[in-house]
Amino acid sequence: MEELLERLLAECRPWTERGRVADYIPELGKQDPAALGVYVIGSEGRHSWAGDWDKPFSIQSVVKPILLLQALMDNGIEAVQSRVGMEATGKPFDAINAGEQTLDSAHLNPMVNMGAIVMCTLIHGGSYEERFRRLLELTRRMAGDESIGVDEAAYRSEKTHGSKNRALAYLLKSYGLLEGDVEEVLDCYFRACAIRVNCRSLAHIGAVLSNRGRAPVSGERIFPSAFARYVNAILVTCGMYDGSGEFAIRVGVPAKSGVSGSIMAAVPTRMGIGIFAPALDGKGNSLAGIHLLERLSKELYLSIF
Ligand code: GLU
């Protein structure tokens, strides 16, 4: 496996020169576009890696499935579905997803920003501090790393430059889809996106999802298998932004990407994969990351379709 990963990394490296690092969050603009790393955890507990797997980065949108899981664990499936829909929007992750005079919950899903912002309000806790602490705790358990914390520079950078997300949250509020103090909800969302991880953390998270809610090796049940089914299905239809259809054809596994250039993939019953390559394509997906996953999927017959 290590040899295969090394070879695929070498084959995909040229793609790191074709994409662009996100800079609408200024801190992300400082990332090295040449970075490329991968980490794989098999269902039997075997770890394999190559390249810059241990470079830290902010989790960004890869936190969205964890936000959804925490909301499901606190409220159950029906309550979550009544607040945010499950259909692909076919639009960019930060699109203002309103019709001329309408915005209803069916227009959202938990993998686009508006849906994820609503998920923050569904996490139980007496304060947003506590809600965030519980989300961080779940992230640590899934990632198998108690030391995971927040990248303060990424958090401050997005909080200062997050006008678009602020607009989305106030729009939700104006349509009655968001309860509570908008700035507090946004602060929780920005902190969530700034949780600092590496490829191994993402491989762990993917392994738990691929193992239907149980941590590999320890066997600890973190969430019910019905929630894993729910999240994995949404990852297939909406996890790779408005490139999810093409990704399903080219790679064919549940996955989530983030604008820091990472991809978390959960291959049902087989493995969790974490990838980091910050140069993005036009839709916000890691360019080299998608090529790497496509090749890995072909070599190991990973597609679920
Ligand atoms: N924090 C980012 C935002 O809300 C996350 C976007 C992403 O990774 O897709 O713009």
C-alpha cells in the first residue's frame, strides 16, 4: 500500500501546479500550493501514508458532516430533516440559495454553508461555548486524537473576512430558519471550520463513517449506524460541492472536501482516507486530491457503484 501511495503521489504532483489556493479567507492564502499528502486507515486497522500527511490545516467544510452528526445525535433524524433538507443544490457551497421571494428549508442541505450554519443551532448546550466544546469533543473522538484544537489564525481570519457567511446567516434569520443570536451562531461556525487537523485525522474520521459509526480497532461505538448511513448518503450527493455528480462517476465513494484543500473519504466497510493538497479547482475541490482519489479508486476498485 505504501508503494502504491508513493507512486500515485508522484503521478499526481503536477496537478498541484494547476490549481489555486483559496484566498477569500486570507489565512488560507498563505498555504503552500505544492503540499501533497495522503493517509489511509483500513477497516482492519492498518495505517498507510505518503507525503505531507502530518502538515496541519484548518478542517473547513470537512467539519460539515461532523456538525450534521452532532445535530443527529442531539435531535434525531426527523427533527434534523424538518429543519434542513437533503437535496443537492447544484450550486456553490456559499450560494445565496433563495428564489425570488422564497427560501425554505428544502432548498438547503447540511453540506452547504446555509445548512451547516443551521446545524450549529441544533447542537445542544447552554451556551455556544458549550455547543462548540461538544462538537470539538466529537471531532476528537472521531479523529482519534485528544489534542486536536482550533487554528486561531484561521478562525480570526474568517471571522474578520466572513461577510458572505454573515449575509447567509442573516438571510436565514430573516426567513425564520435560524433561531438565536446570529453572531453567536456564526462564531460557532467559524470556530468549527478552523479546527486544526491533518490527513491522519481525516482518515480516522472517514474510517469511523466507513465502519458505520464504530471506531476501527477499538470498536468503540461513537454514533448509531443509521446516522452513518444518513451522512454517507448525503456525502455522495452533496459532499464535493457542485462537483459531486462528476466525483461520483470518477471516484464513486462518499467524500467531503474543504477549501483548505483537504478531502475526507469514507469507503464503506473498507477504509477511511485523508488527503491534503491546497491548490483548488474552480469549484473549490482539491485538484491533485481528486486525481489522487480517482487513481486510488481505480487501482483498488473502491467505487460503490
Ligand atoms: N469556512 C469556509 C466557508 O464557510 C468553509 C468553506 C468550505 O470549505 O467549503 O466559506
